Amino acid sequence: ETGVTQSPTHLIKTRGQQVTLRCSSQSGHNTVSWYQQALGQGPQFIFQYYREEENGRGNFPPRFSGLQFPNYSSELNVNALELDDSALYLCASSLRGTHGYTFGSGTRLTVV
Amino acid sequence: EDKVVQSPLSLVVHEGDTVTLNCSYEVTNFRSLLWYKQEKKAPTFLFMLTSSGIEKKSGRLSSILDKKELFSILNITATQTGDSAIYLCAVAPASGGSNYKLTFGKGTLLTVNP
């Protein structure tokens, strides 16, 4: 059974650029959630995907968008990057209807 | 808006000490409270609590939930340097029976010195 894998592990981007982060969910899981964790803060919910559709969204602007693919993997896209977008981005997969969230190791994004 | 407050924000102890981490919450339509340990990047699951007054235990770690007073504690006895980490508390609301967002606290940074 494989866990949640995220890529890349680290990324440096310039303000105004766009970025795509990737997540492969744990085997058997059909729901993917994305979280942003700024330094010294707890993770904050960005959105969740189920059946390739957005299934709930936190307080993030539309320039944060996502996709889920038929194999349940997911992408997080952020347009027009701002300095405050610098954070650890965590992906968590789960099986709908259960409590079992499994987190990936995250992507550390630095915007300069 | 759902809210989770953890205390203390940081704690330094010596090996062998016992620590108690606190988590209070406000959530609409509570479903469960979860504790995670975050050492480097990936939060790893410790406990999930749904019923009040029932202690969950795993080795030296234990946790209990008080749904009336809206808080939970995580206890670690006989601490070891490997317990050094950020401990995150999160609440999950019931939302149409689906998995939904976790609301996290800021975490408690625990440092265990030899």
C-alpha cells in the first residue's frame, strides 16, 4: 500500500508567476484535500476534490485552483503568485465517509 | 467560523517529564477531534476522538475529549527526545456525511532535551 506522494518537494518561484503542485493519493482513497501551512501556523484548508469535482473550499481566492484525475491524483495550481503564498502545501487523501486522512510530506514553496 | 486554540504554543522539557497539551475548539456540528504529530513535514495521525470521556491510549500517549467543555488534552508520559515535534489538534465537522475540511490549531512545539 503506497502512501501519499507529492512533487516537487521544494520550489522557488518569482512573484507573479504560476505554479502547479502534484499529489498522488494513497491506494484505495478517492478524496483529496489541499492545505496551506505558513511558518508557525497550523494547516489551513484550501479545497477538497471528490469524483473530479471541487467538494468544498476554504477562504482562498480564485487564483488557487485544482484538478482531480480519474486515478484520484490531484493538482493544485496557483496563479499570480504573491510573497504570502510562501508556505508548505500539504495534500491529504482519504476515503469518502471515513475519518482516515493520510498526509503527504508536502511541497515547500518559496515566492521571491 | 470554526476555531481551534492550542496551548501552550511551545514547551521545553527534559527527558522523562510528563507533558499535557491542550486544545479547545468551537465548531458547528462537531464530528470528531484529531491529534497529529508533525516532525518535519507530513503530519502523522495519533488519535481520533468522537465520544466524550473515553480515553484513547497508545503507549506513552493518551488523549481524552470533553464535548461539554469543548476541549481535549494530549498527555505524553516519560517523554523522550524522539517526542520532539509539533503537535497539531484539528476538528472535523459533520457535513452531509462526507469527509470535509479539518480546522487546525496553530500547534504546540514540544522540545524534549536529553
